[in-house]
Amino acid sequence: MAAKCSCCLKPASGYDRLPQRRFLFPPLWGIVTWFLYAARRVQCPEHGVVVEHVPWSEGKRPITIAMMYFLSRWARRLSWRETARAFHTSWECVYRSVEWFVQWGLAHRQLQGVESIGVHEIHWGKSKRADNFLTVIYQIDSHCRRLLWVGKRRTKATLRRGLPRRLMEASSPASLSA
């Protein structure tokens, strides 16, 4: 397979190879599995000598995207600590996997068709100061229920920041003042 530049994803000629690295892969039959690979460096006409694009890994992470997905799915059912223990990895590895998928989901989120939203204030601290409340916006349509946004202040400005412009224009001014 032809190597691609990691910056522009265009085909580029080979330059040399880096030392072999280990990438954590989803376990097979409960056995910890490592994927070994020596990445190529390529000579891109636009970016110079760079590491090739590796589609199954993200940046310098020592785990594959498949393993990040695997850990993220298990972290929905177990605590992050239990997930890390069960699959012989660190809590930070689970945290970074969940964080990566949340960021990916936010970047690819589709907000078309949102008809109904719910706005809640949740108390999360010990005192009743305004800093201890979260403003939470949900989609509550019959076909889809999901979290859209979480903010840290109890103000109209926070609410306006959390609502995408498309939802602001679709909702009536009366509903925002309530």
C-alpha cells in the first residue's frame, strides 16, 4: 500500500522507517494483544519529511482506534477504574479513549430534526452557590433522546451559548425566558 503524508493525506514517496512500536489492540479471547509496526517516514512535496498516515492509530497514542472504541464501550457499563483493571491498562488510557470518542462525536454531531429540548439545572456541589449548578440541555423528541450540552453557570447567557443558532432561531422567545 502506498504511504500517505500524515498532514495532507496525499501519496508520498518513502524516506526511511522509524523503530518498531507497540500498539495496544482489543484482546482476543481475553489475551492482551499488541500490534507491532515500524512506521515509515515519507517525503511529501508540500510538508517535507513526515511520518506516514496510520489509519488505525491517532497521533502518538500507543493504542489503536479499535482499542479506544473497545475501552469506551466498556466504560459505559463499568467504572473507568474497573475497565482499566479488566483489560490490563491504565485509568488514563480509558479516560483518553472516552475523551477521544466524545470529541469525535461532537465534531460529527447532526442537529437537524431537533423538535423538542429540555433544560435542567443540576446541583452537584455541597453548597448552594451558583457555581455548583450545571445547566444541561437535552433533546427529548420521541425518536431521539440525547444530551446536547452542559454549562457551568445559571444565566441566560450560558443558555444561549449552549443552544446552537439553529435551535435558537427555531425556538420561541417565550420559551427562553422561562
